[in-house]
Amino acid sequence: MEKLTKLLARKENNYIFPFLWMHGESEQVIKRYVHEIYESGIRALCVEPRPHPDFVGEKWWTDLKVVLEAAKEKNMKVWLFDDAHFPTGYANGAIMKHYPELRKKFLKINQLDYHGPQRDAGIIVKWHAGGERNSILSVGTDGASLQTTEKKVKDDQIIGVIAAKLVDYQTVETESLVNISEYLENGVVYWDIPEGDWRIFILVETYSGGEASTEGYLNPIDPAATQVLIDTVYESHFKQFSEYFGTTIAGFFTDEPRFGNIKGPNAIIGKAEMVLPWHSNLLSLLESDVGTEAQNLLPLLLTDGTEKQYLIRHAYMNIVSKLYAENFTDKLAQWCKDHGVEYIGHLIEDNNAHGRLGYGAGHFFRALGGQSMSGIDVVLHQLLPGMDKGYFKTFTSTGWDGEFFHYGLAKLGASLGHLDKNKKGRTMCELYGAYGWSEGLNLMKWMTDHMLVRGVNHFVPHSFDMAPFPDADCPPHFYAHGMNPQHRYLPLIMNYTNRVSELLSDGVHVATSLILYHAEAEWSGEAMLFQKPAKELTQNQIDFDIVSIDILKNADVLNNKILINNEVFDNLIIPSAERLPKAFFEAAAELIKRGAKLIFIDCFPSGSSENISVTEYIQLLKENDQVEIVSLNELANFMRGKGEYQISLEHKAESLRYYQYRHDTHTVYMFFNESPDSEIDNKVSIKETGYIHRYDPWENKCYLISKEKQTFIHLSLAVQESSIYIISDSPLVATIESDKRILAELELSGTWNVALATSQQYPTYSNSFQLEELTNIAKPSLYPEFSGTIRYQKEFYMEDTNKNYQLDLGEVYEVAEVFINGCSVGTKVSEPYAFDISTFVKKGDNTLTVEVTNTLGTLQKDFLSQYRVLQPSGLLGKVKLKTY
């Protein structure tokens, strides 16, 4: 197997490019950090200018030249963060300084209720264009701030006034919508209000009312605004360093661009009060889509109607999400392509924002469509072991949706990487950032495995920060000027990540199902989030990809299987949706016609998003034997009953994750026990026969575990342990794995000699003391502030060295390196903390040394570390010597 040969020869490619935060440091410091990144087993980096005082100024060019030359010398790649700070779209301030007309524009829909009949009523609307409520409600306010507010430039423009009869507070009579703009004179609408209760909607084009943190950012649906970013950042870098483009410079990195019309992830069209992303040509585009009544229907973007609200909401979201893709992402991507580099990055996907306005860009697949890789990120404790059951209280006041982060996010990103041929199977994740100093390699490996087993294969670790230690800006930081005690072990996890990423690249993902992306359904009414069926399948070891309607329209069908970009699927699962676009019904009809299987969760849609009849399509669904309606709880059982799965277990294991990947005639299986507290001992049956090999990417060794072809794998995984198996038609170059049945065990009890060393002191130790019983070193009565390495030593006697021996450290926090008679046996950062010491022991007396390194959390107790409990430190359980 070519991939395995490459790995065993230590010739894997690089899949990691961490952030390097630039503050304007000296040349010596910059070179030191590039060196530390290289020594960590990483061959690329991404320069982030967020804290730099002179982005695209002379100091920036000088500092970046140092990075580029240092990287070039080591044959490393450099990615360029594409703005002065996140989120992308600030354009280094050029929008507000020089092109204020290109900043984010919104449609504000103000609402006033009146009772009729009233003849010759004068409805004052002028205050809705530039009027400051605070300027008249000044009681208890600061006069100085009011004066500042009143000096703001007013660019608001009333573009229409619509009236509608009220049904109730939330609903208007759609048929009564009437445009009364013609009666507007000098800020007053003179109109005869008919009998009944009426609502007046004032439609205002405005630059105000959006998310405060991105005020003055470019309008992402305006190509002229994106051009400012290109001219300010992209072109200026090319002008300075064109000779590095396509060689040392790999491309540009976009961070969390968004509509930013409101703060937060819950900006669902029709369900949130907010100003709406807008452009001067948007009304004409809506009219082309829904007809001349488009302006009259605009109030239904925020208020319910008796009909047609889904028509205008879907039309609006469909248009703005496409405009975002075309005028922002695709425009930047095309510039990069024209200049010989790639374009990557990620959105804010948090708490389902990926298909919405606000923090979102309307549609995950469209917004990232032009990028060279798919991309996601995880920060701020969004992903934690065991926190997968729904929302939990943490950094944000609304909490994090653990179900989305565990069962949705990584699969969403990886699916785009799989299904879009332009991504070349690549999905990037920005990872580890802003968890606090208490985050160490133990949690980092768990998060890495979480991503790898779902198909993510490129990583942006967050971050190498060159600011003086300790910097409160989003720790933990790698190296940290030598203050991070775990930094010397960072190469272990980086090498591990590169090896697994290599093994899970350049082949084909093997899965059973497609799950329809829910964005369009959510625009059009009540909709089930895609992670609901995703969770059901994940916990039952049935793999899948998420597919958008846009991609689905180009799917092929062969032998009743759905084909997309060389991947083959048994069925398409459609989460329950009140309505779906006509494009879906057309695609579904074509799939059925060609023999594909469709599974609807709970029910069929009741109609189309466009309010046009799809009765014939729904009838086709109802009458076709290839179409099923299944409840969410029965989904996995139903599919297993149909034989639609790739692996099966001897008994249920909800915490087991798996990923199947094909390289020509070889199949790779990655298994991961995601549980923080339960072991797995199971038998996995596979749908192929072959020689079973276990590849250990931590040690970079391959073992043959079956001397004959088999169709099953005996799987034994400790808490948070992962394992990789390779199935082949013939035995690969590998060591035959020995039988590790434990025959006897002996607890190494008695006195332990203990000493401590901070990161600065190591390997010199002080604070020597003795423990008669292993315990938490960080408890209040011992060393609760200690951060560094705890050394444990004891002597033990060996009578017979002709046996195989394993040292089991039991419970450890968190990095453990074992030495026998002064020789390093190995290092572990997660369970099982078990070491084969057979070749290290000698007859007679032996010296055991265990070095356990904790995090800086115990010392710093920083703000971000409060969202995860501080773990105990050191050797915590019984240490046993086992014979096998």
C-alpha cells in the first residue's frame, strides 16, 4: 500500500498550518517562533495580523519578509490572514475611510399600527429615515453621547410604504397588502385608512442597525465592496511579495466573514426582528423571481401573512445567499486562482448559524463553494467530551448546542470536502483556540480524533502567540516563550495528526447515506435540523454525508445507488420539512426515476417554498416503492433491516465513531471511543474479506493481526482511545502483533520519590518529597498552583526477564513519559497509559521513572479555564506491572 509505505518511511505530507500571531516583534523572536513551529513537526503556518500595529504598512512588510524568508529556508508554506483583524470584511479600515457607500447596507422594516376608518389620515414616516429615538428620549442619558449620535451622517432612504390589514399581532392579511408609497409627501403619507386595524410598514434603506462589532464592514453582496478588500489586502501583498506567490506563499485565509445584520446565531428569516442584508439592485432581483408584487411582499420577511410569506422569504434568502457566494467568496477565490495561490477559511457555524443571517452567510455550501478547501472552526469550549445532549451553559449566555457541535459541525465541513470536486477531499478545521490554559494535549488529541474520524484532514492549531507571556488573548498558546510545560511533547500530537491525515487523504470516503442540508427548509417554514438524523446514524455506526440541493441536482444514479464525486450512497435522507423548494422535488423525481431510494423523516413536505403546486411530485413520492417515511427514532433500525450499512457491532456502543476510507484495493477503518468515561469491547463485522492490519500512528508502526483473511475486527478501546485498521487482499509489510492476554499483574506499591520542575527548570528538579500513596498533586494540601513536570521514581526487582511485560500507569493527568533504567520507553497523552517495557527491564533491580506534565491551568487559573474543570495532576491511580 503506497500510503502506508510513505508513512513508515516518515515521508508524509504536511496537513497543519497554525496561526502565528504578529505583534511587531523583533526579527530574533519571529525567527525563533518559525523554528519552534518547524521543530514541532509542522511544515506550514498562517500569519495572523490581528494584533499587529501596522498591517499593510512598512513594519508589516518588514516583519512578514522575516517570516517568509525563515519559512523558505525550511521549505515551509505560509498562508496569509486576509484582514487586519477578524472577522474578514474590515478591509483594514478602507471602507469607512474611503468608501463609506460600500459598507454593509440593510433593509429596515419599521412597523406602526393604526385603527380605521380614518379619512385623510396623515401618517408621519420621516422619522424612520435617520430619526434618532434617543435624541428625544434623553431622560437619564449622557448628553455628550447624544451630541455624538446627532452628528452621525444620515444616509437612510425610504424606498416604500406598505399597508396591510391585521389578523392578529403577529399576522397580516396577505391579500390586503397595498403599496401606499405614492401618497408620501415630505415625510408624511396621506392615506384614507380603511375600516379595521391596519399595520403600516416603512421600508428603509439604511447603513444602521446591524451588528455593532462589524459596523463599517464591507457589504458582502456588493462586488465593488469586495474589490476594496482585494485592492487593500490581496493586491498589496502581491505587489510586495509576488515572487513568493505559489511557492512559499500558499494562499489567503478568510476568518468568519458574515452578513452581520444582527448579533448572534438565531437570525432565522421571519423569526427574528432584525434589519436585513440589502443592495440597491436586490428589489429588481426579487421582482424577477416572484413578480411585480415583490415590494408589497417585503413586510412578510419579518411578519407572518395568511399566505405567501414562505414565497418571499425563500426568494430573498435564495438570492442573498447566492449574491454572497458570487460577490464575496467566488470573487476572492478567483483572484487567488489568477495569482497562483489558494483561498481557504471558514464561517461562523455556531449554534446552527451556518444557514441563517446574522453570524451566518445564508447557506454553508454556497458561502464556501468557491474556496479551495472546506472549512470549519471550534473555539471557546464548543466541543467537550460528554457534552453532546443539547445546549449547555458556558462562555455564551445562550450556551452551546452540544448536539450540533458533536453530530453536525465536523460532518458538515467534511461533506463539502467530499462532495465538491474542487475541494479535492480537503476539509480544514481551526482548532484548540480559546479553551484556556487548562487545555492540554489530552483534550487536544480527543478533539483531533473527533475531527479525523469524521473526515476532517487539515488543521489550523490556534495558536503560536509571540506576545510576552502570559497573554490573556485566547490561550492556550504553544511554546509561549518556553513557559508552556507541554510544548516539548507537541511534536508527538502534530506528527500523529499528519500521519492520520495522510492516510485519510487522496482516496474515497465510504458511507451509506446522504442527509439533505436543511437551510432551504428552514427559510420556508418549520424544519428539522440535519443533525437530528445525523446523531441517530452516528450513534448506530451508519456513516453519511450532508448534501445541499445544489449539489444533489447534479447527482448520478447507478444500480440504485446515488453517485456524487466518486462517492456512492445507498439512500437520501430528508429531515422533516414543512416546505422545500421546487428544485428539490425535481431532483427527487429524477433520482426516483433512475432507481434511487429516498427516506423522509416523519412526513412528506406539505408544499413548495415558492408557493407553487407540487402535488404531482408529492403524489409520485407517495406511490413509489423506493420512497419511505420513517420516524427519527426508527431510522437506524429501518436501515439495518434493509441492509443499508457498512459495519455492524456485536452489541450496541453509542460512543463508538468510525470512518471508512478507500485507497484502490485497500480499505482504512478509523475507530474512536468518544466517551469520557466508558470503555468499548466489541466485535465489528465488515462487508469485505481481507487481511487485517492495525496501524499505530502514534508510534508509526503497522501490525498484522490476522494470518488469514477475516470479516471482523475485535475492538478494544479505552476511554477516548482511537485505533486504525487496514484491510488488504494480501499481507502488507508489517510486524505480527503478539497476543497481549494478561497472565498476571503486580501493583507497584510503597514509597514513591517525587520531585517537581517548572517548564523553566526542567530537567532540573526541586521540591523533593515522598508519597506513600499516589494522589492528586494539585489538591489544596499539596501544590495546587504547580504547573510543570512531576517526577516519580521507585525501584523494582525483576526475577525473570524472559517474559513480556507491560507497565500500566492507571489514571494519569496528563502527559506521561516513562523511563526504565534511564531509557525513555515512550510518551502517552491519553488512555490507555500502558507501555511495553519488555526490552527495557533487566534481571535484578530496575529503576522506574515516570514524568507527568500538567498544564498551565493550575498556575494561571485564567478566565477561559473556568468553563472546564481543572483536572487533578500527576499519577492518580494504581501503577501495575503486568505479564502477558
